Amino acid sequence: MGFFIYDLIFLIVFGTFLTIFLIKRKEKIQREGILILYRTKLGIKIIDYLSKRHKKFIKSLEYIVIFIGYALMLSMLYLLFHLVYIFSKFPEFIRAVKIPPLMPLIPYIPRIFKIDFLPPFYFTYWIIVLAVAAISHEFCHGIFSRINNVKIKSTGFAFLGPFTGAFVEPDEAKIKKLRIKNQLAILSAGTFANILMTLLFFIIMWLFFISVFTPAGVVFNTYTFSVVNVSQIKPAGENLFVEFNGGLNLTKVSVDGKNYYVENKDLKLKENTIIVYEDTPALKAGLAGVIIEFEGKKIRTNRDLQQELLSKKPNEIVKIKTLFNNSIKKYEIKLIERPDNKSRAYLGIALIRTESLSLLGKLRSKILFFKDPNTYYKPKIAEDLVVFIYNLIWWIILINFSVALVNMLPLGIFDGGRVFFLSVLAMTKSEKIARKAYKFSTYFLLFIFLLLMYLWFINFFGL
């Protein structure tokens, strides 16, 4: 909360400074449609120098850049249609994610939508992330334009209300006279830059993480549970509230003579089967937070916790400490017999891998190979500063990769739209067919986005 206040002050100061700056230089401001452009010559000399000095090497990258552009286009189309499927079949996904599919990148998104699985997105982050993503994107457009002898007329910043971006303005008329291959390379160069930034900052995040973080506790996802048929449930008349996962309001039920607890809201669902929590010591005690200590011994990983549990017997009372909402909570819990082995002690927590079994889920787990999702990591030094920097790097990676994907959609307003047009033109040799295909693609994707918004709206508000 402390930094949030400073961040709001920075937002006001930055907004005031920017307003004064633009008013004093209003002669350099031009309006193009809904955009306000501030044109400069900033960076042109650097673009000219690099493109001239490394022209041969950059030229050799053109086919790689084009291939990456097409790969991103196909990936984004797959993600988009997969999202339609998920929104249609799994409304609970919408309620969990909360953010609408058409949402501009604005500061404080996690706070606005009350999302706890995303780190804070401060205005400070927003400015830095936009600078990294937009400047590298446009700079690379400029580099690939210059190696094809296209003059850069200006650079500058674009404003759409409070939203800021950068631009490089090459001679478009000359670009259109280039071979299609060269045009494709120029158009795909921006996303190529964002991919490079993604990889660069991933390496930085990895090195930063292994340098300043250390395992310091076990994160459990849920209490042990079962899936039962709703018709088997009989009320047992006891209510229970636990602080875990934002608070669970539970009702005791009986299934085939065995006691369980079920969330009150789940009882109202019209489903054939339902998830019920088993009657375990962890649940009855309301165990919540990161497990950091067990019987006076520090717990760093799940292996530490399992070793301690193996040393205990059923009916023993153990003392557990957790870190919950930045405070220490203490519990005394009586262990029970393990259902599958009555000689072993049972606590009743579950560590479920949160990654999906899908290709993207597996890819995510491979990328974050250095971080166990069920382990809590604590900074070795200056905790607030370390977490601030780590979250900033995380947002830079996420948004650069997102920009690379979205920008290659075959949609009129993105580089991918022009890439799609040129691709159809190259295959058909007919500008008329290419324009029709480009128009159809744009309207079709707009329809898909409207469909996603419709599905989000009716499921999020339960209509």
C-alpha cells in the first residue's frame, strides 16, 4: 500500500509534466485520426548508423524475421479460437480470470479486477514496460527499413488519451515499391524485436531469481478433496468458515456415511457431480498460508514437510506456523490416520500442479523451470526492492510476448494485417483478391472478438 501511494503521486507528477511539455511544444503536435502525434528526429542517427554498419548481418536475418512473424500469426490464431472454445465450455474460467478479452493495457489491472494470481501493475511499471516494448518494436521497424534504403522521415510519440506509444515513420510510398519479401521483413521486424526483448529479459529474470531468492516455505493449493455425485449428498447441519483462498463458507455433508465439507455456493450449482473437501485436520483447523515451520523446524520445500510428517504418528498433536497476509499464524493440529496407510500420519493438504496439461501449460512449466510453483521463495536481501524488480521484469516479459503475438493478428490495424494482405497477393498475384481476403479476415476477427466479449459478459455476470 505504501508504494501504491507513491505510484499515484508519480502518475500525477508525470501527467502534469507531460501536459506542460506538450503545450509548450504544440507546434510539433499533429492529429492523425484519433491519435495525437509528437514528431521528432530522435534516434534517426542511431538507426542510420546501425543499419549501415551491420547491414549485411541484419539483411541475413530477413527470412528468420519473416518466419517468426508467420509462426506468431498462426500461434495467435490458435490461441484466439482456443479461447472461444474455453469461454464456451468452461464459464468458471471466465469467473476466475475476470479480465475481459478486449481490455486495454492500463495500470492497476489486478487491483481493479481483484486478481490475486497477478502481481501488482503499477503506473511505474506501465511506463517502463511501454518504453521497452514500443521503442524496441518501432526501432526495429526503422532498422529493417533503412537496410532496404527506405528513408526514416521522423520518429516520435503517439497519444490516445492517457495511452502512450512510440512510432518510427518511414517513407511508406517507397516501402510499397519494394519486393514483397522485403516488405514482409519490415512489417515483421517489430514483433521480432519484442521476441528478442522477451528472451533477453527472461535471461535477466532467471539470473536475478537464482541470485536473490531462496526457498522458504510450502504453498499448498487446496485441502484434500473428492468428487461425488450430488444425489448422494445428505446434509449434516454444521457450518464452517476457513480463511484459506480468500475465505471458504462450508457446510458439513454426508456421503455414504462419510463426512465431507462443501462450499455453500457449490450447493446451488446445477451439476451432476460436485467437489467436496474431506474431513481432515488441516481443514478443521482452518490451516491457511505458506507453511514455514513444523514442530519448530524450518520448512523450505515440500520434501522438508514430507520428511517431518513421516516422523509423526496418527493422533500426535503438532505445532505449525504459516505466513498468511504478511503475518505469522500458529496452529496446533491433531494428525489422523492416512486413508491408504493407517500407520502413517495425515494432515490433509494437497499440492496440485497449477499448469495445464495443454501444450501452452507444459511450455509455461518448462520456461519457469527454475521456480517450483508449490514453493514459497523469499528474497535474501531488501525484500520490497527485490520483489518490485522481479515483478517489473515479469511484466516486461509478459507484455513484450503479448505484443508480439497480438501484433501479428491478420487484422487491419496491426502489422499482421498487412502481412496477410501481402501473403495473399504473393500467392494469387491479384490485388483484388488480396484486398477481399484482407477485408474478410479483418471483419471475421472482429466478429470473433465480439463473440468473446459476449461470452465473457453473460458468463461473468451469470446471465
